[in-house]
Amino acid sequence: MNKIRVTKEFRFEAAHALHGYDGPCRNVHGHSYELSVTVTGTPITDRKSPKLGMVMDFGDLKCLIKTQVVDPFDHALLLNADLPLEIEKAGEPFTNVVRLPYQPTSENFLLDFAARIRELLPPGVELHSMRLRETGTSYAEWFATDN
């Protein structure tokens, strides 16, 4: 079997605050996130398929990640649902506030993204890994083999 990994990269902007954190990230601040998503599979060998030779069409992977991750998170304020703050009632500029059932850290984002993506991949294609870069020098990674 000839397994191949293909990767697509994405960028989105988001703000967050870490509820109960003991450092400066307890305050609302933003990041230019960079997400790399790698899937693995065997290239399609069906000569009648328009996807001949592909593990997964990059366009299909882009659409999946865009709808499941980028669109919901881009230019949003991401907050732990436990944070006792009614910022949503403030109106502009807080019209895109996403309350999450977890602390909005890079590590937890990756766990959430994996859950959103894995079940929607085409048959024979598996989520291999993801890297979420929060700053120029800091990132978290998720690997299927670790989970």
C-alpha cells in the first residue's frame, strides 16, 4: 500500500481570553492563527474517477476546513462558556462571540478541530496531524497516533 500525506494550510484571526488564568492571557487579546491540516490515504487508482491520483482533492479539504473551522472561528471572540461576562449584549464590535465548552487554548482548539474534521473525511482518508501556530514562536500539534 502506498500511503501519501497531503497538507493544506489555513489562516484566521481570532481573539480570546483565558478564564481564571494567572497570566496576561486572562485579558482579551488576539492572534493570527496558522493551521496546517495533514490527511493520509492511498491515491485513487480508478481511471474513471476525476480524482485519479489524489488522496483527497485540495479543494475538498479546503472546503471542509473552511466550513468546520475557519468560518466559525475567523474574526470571532472565543470565550470559555464559564466566563461570567455578558459581552454579547454590548453590541458592536462584539457581534461574533463564540462561547466554547472549554478553555480557548491552542491545545483545546486542536482537540475540537479533530472532532469536527475526522468524521467528515471521505472513505479511506484519515486525519494524520494538525499544527496550530498561535504566534511566530509558539504552536501546538495533534497527531492521530497519539490519540
